[in-house]
Amino acid sequence: MGVMQGLERRSDSELGQEMHQFAAELYPICRSITGNGIRQTLARIQERIPLQVSEVPTGTQVFDWTVPKEWNIRDAYVKDPSGKRVVDFQESNLHVLNYSTPVHAIVPLSDLKPHLFTLPEHPDWVPYRTSYYKEDWGFCLSHNQMLALEDGDYEVCIDSTREAGHLTYGECYLGGRSSDEILISCHACHPSLANDNISGLTVATFLAQELSERDLRYSYRFLFIPGTIGAITWLAGNHEIAERIRHGLVLTGIGDAGAFHYKKSRRGNAEIDQAAAHVLRHYSKSAEILEFSPYGYDERQYCSPGFNLPVGCLMRSVWGTFPEYHTSADNLDFIHAAQLAESLRVCATVVDVLEDNRRYRNLSPFCEPQLGKHGLYRSTGGDSIGAEINARLWVLNFSDGEHSLLDIAERSGIPFLLIRDAANLLSEKGLLCVASEDYAECDGRAQ
Ligand SMILES: [Zn+2]
């Protein structure tokens, strides 16, 4: 049974609401690239899917990078001269410059201001800022909040630690018939930001949950990792596994109301590029396909030239192109139940395509077989052949051991699932068989 059929037992509104609710559970946690926030996040995910959590010590060399000190925070505030908390971490974790070193001091407003970050163009929003690799402290607040600060002495307190510890990531492995792997990767390092981070975590978690109930051709590896340093750390420790990755997707920013965007892998013509583009063309409205560029999310690491893995990035609105990006406006109202459910279905359809994409061989290649004799043609003549019969003719003609079902779907303009159904039926009727190379690679192994 295909993934879509499994998901179809549930309505979009039911599924979307459950996904949004899960996003709301993750939203308040103060995550960063290390620390207890990411551990708490992984613990929530672990309630739904099998997850192996790894801890990599501070100072570990990972290619050109070093695993940083671990950051944790309990509280932070700025108190005005009357003792009132005017900036309060307890209200929103975005108020602290992520990775701030600890501080507790009384400072005049003029000394405080260089440590304050605002967004003058959106004076009611709080920006999200980080300082992972430079030791610094700071607060983020709305521009209007800052304008209201009067001269005087302010008490600043950041009750944080930045010391030797670990980098934490989670890995969900689902074994299939083949040891060849499909990688699904998402970042888990942003604090209260809904689309950038939590939407990807949510869709990946629900997809893993769905796939865990399936008989799978490929093995699947879901990574829940801190952005950049997490992907680099994982790749540094898993060279051999990386060689088994046949297809991969980075999921990010897929809960907002924008149209889908798929950024191709560095290879540009990998099967995942073909599959994602096909699914978006046939199963979603106004999607856009973007060429690879060495900037963005963790596809940058997977597609670094030494690895050059076939990993693309699936998003809705593209990071950095919408004003809510990296601000307090990327909140739970910015992502929607319907879009989360639709994103899950699109991912599941891409998985269906990859699972079922094979090359076949026509066992009756000299002229067309007489379809009617095999019960594969309409019984009475008419003006046009139906879509199903058309799909059968395409599959028969191009099943030469060279063209995959996805190639045939692309060339014919027929949706993949219709082509696949035609191939299944023709196989049942003895007119088609899986090309021997594909059988050995995908279906014959470990059975
Ligand atoms: Zn981000």
C-alpha cells in the first residue's frame, strides 16, 4: 500500500489540526544549536517516533569546524530604573540574543543600547538574533519598546551558561528491504519560530510516523539536528552511511500560506529533483523549482563537493523573502493546519514516487500487444481513449529497461501514480516485468 493511501484514511482538517497542535507544543521551547532546548524538543518527537539521540562533546573536530560550548539559559531581563522588567525572557525567548554569555550589571541606557537589537521597519516585531561563535550578550525587542526607554540606569541580567558540554541531535532510522537510504533532514535549533524550524520538525515527525507503519523498499533516515553545525557533525561521523543515501530532502519553512518551492540538489538532475518537480507540478498549485545555490539550509552541507549527495530542499515561502522571517511574527498564526497537512501529503507523494519508481521491460515488445485480449482495452470503440488506457500505452512503449516510470510520466505528462498503476496492472497481466538490474537492487535484496 502506498503512503498516500495510508494518509487518505484521515481528513486534512483532522491531520492538520493534530500537526498544528504538535507545533504549538514545540513552540515555547528555547532551542539553540546546543543545550536543553533541543533535548526537550527531541524528547517530544520521541513520544511519536523511535529516535536515537546522540551527544557529541564540545571541542570535537568536525571537518573545518569545532563543536561549540553548550549553551543553556534559565532567565533574562532588563529592568528599568523603577525596577520594572521592560524586556523579559519569560514572555518570549526571542528577547535574548541566542547564545548570550551570562551578564548581571547595572548600566546606563547609553551603554545598554549597543546590546539591543530591533527592527525599525517593523516596529512591533522582535527580531531573532544569534551569536554562536562570538562571545557577546544582548537583547532583542520591538523598536517601539526601545523608543520608550528613558535615560537612567538599567539592571541587565542574563542567567545563562556557555560551557563545555555536548551538541545533541536525533536520528530516526526506519529499515526497508534495501539498505539504500532516503534522508529527510530538518533543523531543530531555532527558539520560538514556527515556520522556520517547527514546521519542518512537525512534517518530518508525522512523515516518519506514517512510514513506520509501512513495508518500505528504501530505508529512511530522519535527522533532527541543529542547522549547519549539526549537519556538519553528522556528516563528519557518518561517512559510510552518507554513501548509502540515494535521495534526500531538507524540509524547512513548509507551514506558511505561500506556494511550494523546491530547490534542486547540486547535481540538478538527480531522481529526487525529477520526483519533487513532478509531484509539485501535478499535485500542487503554482509551485516553483529553483536551481541549486550554495546558500540556504543544510542542503549546503549534503551538497558540498566532497559529498555531492542528491539532496534538495522543500519549502513554501523561501527563507529571507518574507518579512516575518527571523522575527516574532513567524509565530503559530503564521503557520496553518491546512498547509501543514498539505505539505505532509506532498512529501508522502514524493516518497511514493521514489518507492515505486523502477524501470520495467515490455515482455511483448514487437508491435503493440492486443490489449483487448488481455482485458486492458475498452470493449466498445469510441472517439478517444481513456486516461488509463493512454497510460498503459505509454508504459508499454517506453518500458525498454532504460526509461523509469518517472521518465515515462514526465515524457507523457501523465501523473506518476497513474503510470505506476498502469505498470502494476500490466505486470499482473504478464506483459511487463521489472528490469533485472532494478529488481536486484530494489526488490530482490534481503527478502
Ligand atoms: Zn533560520
